[in-house]
Amino acid sequence: QVQLVESGGGLVQAGGSLRLSCAASGNSFSISTMGWYRQAPGKQRELVATITSRSITNYADSVKGRFTISRDNTKNTVYLQMNNLKPEDTAVYSCNLQFLRINVWGQGTQVTVSS
């Protein structure tokens, strides 16, 4: 059974940085596509970034040039480095693992950016 645990959220001023981590249990991490998604109050969940098992990355237009997704298969962990944060980045950020029929979500971590 795969489980995902996020960490690294918090309160930061606009222009600041945060690094989110998502640690996965189980044996499927290295062959899975990992993703970060976010949901702001009153809005639908949206894609932030994904990284495939071959480390091909994809970003939402709103975070390109500011956020970087990476993975460490030796630690079963995916990261989201967030720089130049804006108040509109405030949301609950959730980690996702996908492989074939496996689709697992973490519990989420709150990111709040003050102006």
C-alpha cells in the first residue's frame, strides 16, 4: 500500500521561498509519475507540476520560472522548490503518485503567502 506524506508548508511573505517534500512508501516510486497539485479556498484543484519516472517535467503556466519539481529515487521523495512566491500561490498543496491503475494522494500541506 503506497502512502504519501507531505511536509514543508507554512507562512511566508510575498517574494519568499519554500520547499515542499513528499515522501512515498512502497516500491513503486521510481517508476511512477509524481505530481504537485494545489487547491485554494473556493477553487478547484489545479495542476502545479509533474515529473515522470524519466524526470521529464511539466509546469502550470502560472508557476513556470518560479517553481521547480525534482525527485530523488534513492529517498523515494519528490520536491517542489517554490521561489518568488505570490499571494495567489496560497493553497493546500498535495502530492500525487500515478502508475498504471495506482493513483494515490497525500494529505496536503498548507502554503500561505502574505502580501
